[in-house]
Amino acid sequence: MGDKANAHPGAAGRATAADHPASVRNVVLVGHSGSGKTTLVEALALTAGAVNRAGRVEDGGTVSDYDEIEHRQQRSVQLSLVPVEWDGFKINLLDTPGYADFVGELRAGLRAADAALFVVSASDGVDGSTRMVWEECAAVGMPRAIVITHLESARADFDEMTRICAEAFGGDDPDAVLPLYLPLHGPQGPDGHAPVTGLTGLLSQKLFDYSSGERKESEPGEDVLPQLEEARNRLIEGIISESEDETLMDRYLGGETVDFKTLVEDLERAVARGVFHPVLAAAPAAEGAKQGLGTVELLELITGGFPTPFEHPTPGVTTIDGKPREIKACDTEGPLVAEVVKTASDPYVGRISLVRVFSGTLRPDETVHVSGHGLADRGHEDHDVDERIGALSAPFGKQQRSLTHCIAGDLACVAKLSRAETGDTLSAKDDPLLMEPWEMPDPLLPLAIEAHSKADEDKLSQGLARLVAEDPTMRLEQNQDTHQVVLWCLGEAHADVALERLRSRYGVQVDLVPHRVSLRETFADKSAGRGRHVKQSGGHGQFAICEIEVEPLPGGSGIEFVDKVVGGAVPRQFIPSVEKGVRAQAAKGVATGHQLIDVRVTLRDGKAHSVDSSDAAFQTAGALALREAAGDARIHLLEPVAEVSVLVGDDYVGAVMSDLSGRRGRVLGTEQTNGGRTLIRAEVPEIEIGRYAVDLRSLSHGTARFSRSYARHEPMPPQIAERIREEARDAS
């Protein structure tokens, strides 16, 4: 692995359909924004012969970050698949965004992959969000390796960065995170920095020189070997400690020399099992070079050490009615089970679905069952439809290269699945199945939008539906209380991309408006009101009088209507009419236009006319009585309160708790969790946490997460309530 005697040339870049799952490797690249993931993908593609110069394909485009929005924002905002071929293997490289707002794309990449490359910048180190993703991968046993980039930086220190990675990722066993190579430095420049020109293999004890732009192998001088001794011995012990041969460590400590072949095989098995995490170095190819530093070693690690799709357990599968279904892992002849991990729209081709096949074989022009369930709360209706698959292809930059089929374990793009959304399951038409969804973060930043013009209004609904179909980390809400269209996003950058796609891809221009929370009203004390609706203008008149009493109830009681009329003052057939009028007025509000809740309305008395009384008249009288009662009472304005749970590193607990207090929050308690984190539970008015997704990220340097759920409505402080009332009066 990486120490093999010869590098094998890659295929000419024409990614083809894989013929056997054992020849497929699915690898996701993970790391913070700016760590060099996309540059590394392009360097690997160059070394594999898939591009004609760094990052370029035959039409002059790049293999990754080819979206116009990515060009404008100068960062990855979506999951990109770059398939390359190396030494008879098909490698699906999944490039993910590093910015926290696009964690949904990262999770899709983790779902589609069998192993992960964590890309760490030598100049920036390991951030908190990367540590959290590492822990997620560890929880499911996903094999991982670490690639250190930006070694050309003047302050780059490979040894120090390796130590930091071992501390951050090694947990209780820092010897599970060790380098396979040490950098080979060239002459020092005027600034005193010695550039990395090659690598020294610790197991093979060979030099791999990249200074000519192409990897060249040589034997190290005798003066070099003693410098490698300590690192080599530590690596060998780290490998042997994870060996399935329990006698190997005793034999090694007893002085027996372990042969190179055994070490490489044990290393590969330990990496594939996810118990050993090698550290490598990589750099992009210089202008005119054929290979970037460390790229051959990385490709050999991927093909030799990372697991095949056979070793990836199939996520839970059920029938459409929820009965568990046992599916053999990666059986190309088994029932079709595939999952849409990403959905995109192309202005020329239409909807394109990136699909990971877990069982069976997918072929063009066959009819499949498309099933999507469990995302109704995010604007996705449950659906079960049969659709005919269009062309199968492998993406490469802006190009789509045709495939004849896609076997279990491989990935492909499927054209023209009009109903398929991200997270949907594709299965056989006569054997419909459903895969359990992967965990997706809740969007917690609300974006209230309005169509810019009448023409935009006509296209807004369809544009928003397409957005949420592509990205399940967005949630579309039509708020019945505030009458606002709200698009919930993960952060400001996520929101910016959503608005840009609405404008450029779907031709919809929108305006942002202040987001309003669902306020309520209630009576602060008991009050009475008389509703009199008497009109006579010739012909059939209107006559209805009712007297009511209103009193507050405990929170959560709703509207309670009580009939205490005696003597038939209000005829029995009109009592439901009074209640209907009262409830209709309560829904409209009595002071600021917000729904009235938690009161008991008692009908005490009234009058009727034998000819002019009617259902409509008593409905109107009931509404008038409630409004009069409100005019003589103190009305509390109620605001929604959310129960908030914040998971934050211990270093930021004080700052987060202080911030919550400043938002009128009440801390309910704290709980120590694993990994040096604390769970803070608090109740906070929703009006105070509209931008908490953004503010918390800034406060905790991107290391904290929070969730929220509705708790109740409670009275708003008088000074804030008065401001709301003034705004309501001004609006009217």
C-alpha cells in the first residue's frame, strides 16, 4: 500500500461501468472549508490520467466545482462525484463542501461512500466541525485516513501536524493515527523554508521523489535510515497491535523480523476494519507535471487499504408497508435497491439523480419504483410512483459519460426521474422497497420570502418545490398564522445559495421580509361583553343580542364555550351560531390581530326575534360580544417559547449560557457528555432565536449544535408587547 514497487498508470479517464463490486472504491473527502479537498481531487484525477492538466478535462472545464455558483462564491457548495480509474479499479471520489452550512451535502457523501479521506491543512490545523464528523464516522465504523495538505506553506510542519491529528483523532489510542511516509525536503529557499519534494516510505524504506513532476523511486542513503528508525518502529508496532494474528506482537518483541508483505497485508486489513488510520501527505501537481506529490501513494491506499462495497453493510430495508426485508450486501443479482443521494437540475437535461446502488443492477430504460417517505414535515409529500429510467451516466465536470449499467456498490447519474427526490429509494417495479433515511440536520434559520412581482409569484411555488426536492436540509413552510412563506435553511451561506438558485436556475426573483413568529392573545382577567346586531332596512331584518362572560384559562386549554342561558332567551338552535361567531372572532384576534387562546366564554343571556333572528345574525352578535369584552379587559400578548438544547464544547459553555440569558432564556440544566462537551437545556422565546443558528456558530467557532422544539405560549414582557401593538396600529 503506497510502498509497492511500481505505480500503475491510470486509465485514460473514460470512467466506465464497473463489472464487479470488488473493483469499486467509494471514497468521500471530508475537511473544513479551504483545506484543499477539491484541489486534491483534481490532483488525483491528473495522476490517474483522467485530466490533461491540473483540474481540467477535455472541454477545458474542471472536474469539480464546475457550478456557476461555486465559481462566484469561490468555494464548494454541493456534493460532486469524480470517478477515476487506477490499476484496474474504479474509484468514485466524492468531494464535499467544507462549510458548515452545507453539511447536508456532506452527509449525502458519507451515505454514498465506504471510506473517508479527512483532508487537513498543515497551515490551519483541525477544526471542531471536522472532529465532530470524525466521531460520526467512528460511531459507524467507517474506515478513515488522513491527508495533510498545504505543505508548501512557510509555516507547515508535517511532524507537528501529525501529532495534532493523533491527539484530535486518536482518542485513547494515539498509535492508531500514524504516518506511512515522512516528507523529503529540498534545499532551503531565501525565506528559510525547505519545500517538500518527495516522500520516504517507512515500511519499504524507499525514496519517492516528485521534484521532476513525476514519481521516481530510489534507495535512500545510509545516513537517512537512522533518522527513520523511531518512526518506522512505532508504525510497525501500531500495525502489529491491530493484527488479527495475536502471536505477531510477541514474536516481534522477541526479536523476530516481520516481513514487508505481512506488514502491508496487516496494515490494509486494519485500515479496512477502521481501527488504524494512516496519515499521508499530498500536494497538487506543478504546471506541466504529470503527478502531484503523494497522489500515487493515496491511490494505492484507496485501492489496497480501503474496503470494497461488500464490506459496507446495507442500510435497513423494508417493504412499503414497513415490514423488514433482509438484503444481502452488494449482491449484483439480488433485488434492486438503490438510493438517490443527490438531486440536481440541468437546464438542458432536466433533473439528474445521483444514485448509489446497494443491491441488484440498474440499467437504462427500465421501469423502477420510486419511493419517498418520512419528510412531509420538510415540504416533501410521501410518494410511491413507477418511473422509467433515462440514460445512465458518470459525471466528469460538466460532461455526462454514458454507462451501460450500474452494479451494486457503484454510483451513477440517472436522467429524467421527474418525481425522484434526494433520499428516495429506487427498487423493482414488482418488488417495491424502502431504505431507512440517513440522518439530516434540521434547518433552523428562517427565511421569510415574497415574490418580487406578479410574474415571479406565478413561478415561486414550483421553484421552491424544486429547491426542497433537491435539498432535504431545507424545509418549506406555509405559515397559516403569519401568512408567510418561510424557507428554513442551515445558515446564511445556505440561504444565499438557495436564493441564487431560485433566481438563476428557476428564474424567480424574491424579496426578503422580516420573519414573524406566531403570537397569540388571551384575557388577563375576567370580562363581560354584549353583542347587539339589530338592523331593519325594509323587508327581512336582522336581530340578535347575546351577553357573554370571558375568563382566562391555564395555558394549553384553547377556547372553551359554555352555555348558561336560562328561560330560552337565546333559542336553542342559535346557541351554536353564537359559539361559531365567538370562535371565528377568536381566530382573528381581538387586540393585535393574533389568535385568541386559553379562555372560557360563557353565554349568559340574550334576545331573539321570531322573524328577524337568524344563524348569521347570532354569529355576528357573538363576534361583537367578544370584541366588546376585550375592549374592557387587559389583553396579554403571548409569545411562543422554545425548548432549546445546545451541545457545546466545555470551553464555550460560559459564553453560550450568558448569551442565552441575554435572549431572555431560562437555563433548565446542564449535562456533561462525552468528548469534552456539555448539553445545555434552556427555554427561550422564539422571537429571540430567529438568527441563533448563525450567532451560535460564531460564538462557538462552529463547534456547537442546537435543536429546538415548541414548548408553549406565555405572556410577553409589557414593553415588548406594547411595541408589537404599536406596529399593529400603524399597519392598520
